[in-house]
Amino acid sequence: MFEKPKGSRVEEIKGFILLTLYLSISSSLATPALAQAPFYQGKTVKIVVGNTAGGFYDRWARLLARTMPNYIPGNPDFIVQNMPGAGSIVATNYVHSVAKPDGLTILMPNSAIYLDQLVGRKEVQFDLRKFAWIGSPVSEPMLLYMRADAPYKSIADIRKAKESPKCGSTGTSSSDFILARLLEEVLPPLKIRTVLGYPGGSEIDLAVERGEVQCRGMTASPFFGREPFLTWQKTGFVRVIIYTGQKRDPRIADVPTIYELFDKEKVPEAERRVAEVILAAEGFGRPLLAASGTPAERVKTLRHAFASVMKDQELLAETKKGKMDVDPASGEELEELAKRIMDQPREVIERVKKFLGN
């Protein structure tokens, strides 16, 4: 015989039914979000390097490619593709115009790629101010090295020489080219003959060994961190002529900074301002960028991964072993630097154009 539940029992049953309905509805609403896989899961991220394999751009890209996946939800694969040409204009144009802005293609161009845009080179198809800056693992002062058997032991020797030294260069945004032009402009009558068109720094170094060229302007960290420079320094095959850091590097303590020369030569303020624009490449270092239009959440993910990598103990141990300097800058810092450097008065841009032979 069926009996109606008493009052308390009725309330208990009602509560149970309501709870069951609530849990069912909550579960149905939450399941899609919980089940959604991270965007990067199962995907491959490509780092496009605007230089040949073997140099420090390539070394940094491959080191980051091994480490960054650990800090990205979904743990994607990373690969590196070298795309040299025109001082990394080819690679930058590719990421801007061909690659999808989906956060799966990252660019590592020459640090001075901004100069090609600033002076309006016809090959440039991009606007760096619209790229998503992710970060740089190191700042990069420049130096000029010379074969020790060449008759140039100082900037003064180059200025008074009847025959100018011949330096190799990859392109008009490369450190070798811009350093030569800067020295010519602020320290006349100094002249440097630049041989353009080498695919990468390693090819220039081989040309120096063969005697095709006598010198090369380059960023400092590879000079102190890899072959052939380590052997060259031990054997005295080359000497450093000038250094662009704010203060002398203890590893080449007898080499003057460019700012010491500016003071000695009483370089005017107008030339110093142009030099600041030219030497801003030091602050960009080895930059990582994503294409314009990359979703903000993916840029945030990549920036977070980069910042985390720069604190990764295994990575730091590897950089120490490989004699790779570490002095990171965030994507926000690089973005601000790009806006400041690209926003120049017309007269400064015209002077920069003159520097770079436009």
C-alpha cells in the first residue's frame, strides 16, 4: 500500500531533485569549455630566421625552439627555418605577406631591419610597428674586427690610409654595413669599402680567412662566443678596432667605444642623434616577432612563454656553456623602442638615408 511521504521527506526529495537538475545543467554547460583543447596542442610553430645556419641568430632560434614549448599550453612542436637574403628583408616580407597571422609563425630578423623601413627601401613590404614583438634574449653592441696583418690598427689608421679597408656585408640592414656607414659619416674622411651580398656572417668570416675582405662589423656576443673567433683571438689573427657599447668591454679593455671617439672628435648633437637611431639595433638584439594581426591571446601566450624561458635554469646553463650572453628585453619594451625609433623628424630620416647610401 502506497503512503504519501511526510512533510520533511517531501522537502528532502524536492531538494534532491533540484540538486540533480542543477548538477546536470552545470555539467552540460561546462563540458565544452573543459573539453576544448589548447590552441597550440598538436600544432607546429615555425621560427623563420633571416640568416644562414650556424650564426648566433640561428643558435638562439634553435635554443628557444627547444625550450619554449615547455611553457606553452598544448606543448606544440617548434621548428626553425633559415630564410637568408637582403639582410633578412626576404624573411620579414615572408612573415608579413605570406605566413598566416595565427601565432604559428615567428620571425627572427636582423636587429637593424627597422632601418630598411625607416629609409624607405623599395623592397620593404612591411611595417614593423604593426608586428607583435615577443622579446629578445640579449642586447647586442657591435664591434669592428680587422685582420691583424692589415695595416689598420686603429680608426686613425683607417682615416689616413691611402687605400680603404674592404669589409664584408650581408645587406643594408646588417651590422657590418650600418657600422661602416656610421663611422664614415661621423668620422670623416674615414672610408670603408663594403662588399655586399654574403648570405650570412659565417660566409664573411670565411672570406676574411681567404683574404677576400679584411674586416667585418658584427654584434659582440658571437665574437666572444663561437668559432672561428675564439681561435682567432688566441692566435692573434684579428684585432678589434671599435666597440659601440656605452662603456668598454673588459674582454677588449684596450678598445675604445664609439662614444669616446664622439667626445674626442667633438661630434655635433645632430650627428649624435642620427647615431642613436643607427645604434638602436643594439637594443633590439635578437628579436622575436609575430605577424601583424596575430590574435592578442596568442601574442600573450608567446610573450609569457618567452619570459619564462629566460628564467629557465637548463636554458641558462646551456647559454653559459655556449658562451652566449643573456640580457633579455620583453615584447612590450621592444614594441615601445620600435615606436620611438621609427617616429623621427624628417631631417633625421634624411640624414639616416644619407648614412645608408639611399
